[in-house]
Amino acid sequence: MRTAARIRECIVDGEPVMIELVDTLDMRSEKNLMNAYIEQGDGFLFIYSAENRKSLELAKENYGWVVRRKQHERDNATNPIPGILVAVRVEDEYKATFSKWLTDGVEEGNKLAEEMNLAFIQVSLKNGRNVEEVFIHIARLIKKYQERVSRKIAACDITDNV
């Protein structure tokens, strides 16, 4: 089981941001460990292979798991958990033999992301397209989420003091 976290640094809106990445795929049998990482997590990447429908189903399951663990942090659909559904492509993007399958996988992912109120992005492992953008986007989503939570807490404090 891999539990080692990797640290990724990127520049977001002119400021350096450190992102800790934890691959939880191998933790599914270790529910307590998985739950601890989810509780501590600020944002989530639900990654699937655009070439494998089962991986999209697994991403959906993982999203459900996160939502159940983070439910206390959500008010409603306008306060979603910061997350991105990421479609990974490993093939040559112009290879005709995979185009229909990949198009369907990406379309299904985009539709699912809308249903789950998540951002959606495709990345290519072959040429690295959009990989850096995933980290920048999740950092921005986390920052927005933290600002909303801070405003909500401040509004509660003001209301309580009235």
C-alpha cells in the first residue's frame, strides 16, 4: 500500500502554493486511514482514465465517499467540496481507433462532473497537456472555498453578538 504523500509546488496568481498529494487508491481497504486523509483534505482530485469506464465509476464512488465524510462542511449545492473530475488520456490524441471511445469517456465524465458540482478537465500523459492547470485550478478552488467558510464564520459571529 502506497501512503507516501508527494508535495507539489506551483505558482497561483503570483503566489507560491504547496499542494500535498495523497494517492488514496490503494487505501480503500484501510477505511480508517482513508477517512483520516479525507477529513484533513481541503480539495480533491477524482481521477479516471478516459479509456476505462470502470475507472469513472470508481471516481464516482470516491466522490460519494468524500461527500459522506465531509457532509458537515457542506451547506447545500452552492457550497460544494472543492474538487475536480480529471479525465486522463494516455494515448496519442489523434489516433482514430480510440477517438469514439475516448469521446464517449470524456463526455460521460463532463456530464458526471456537472451532476456532482465539480470542475472537469482533461489531461494528457503523453504530452503533459493541462497537468499544471489541474494543480492551479484546485488551489484556486480551495482558496475560494476557504474564503466562503471564513465569511460564513464571520457572519455567524456578528449575528451571535447582536
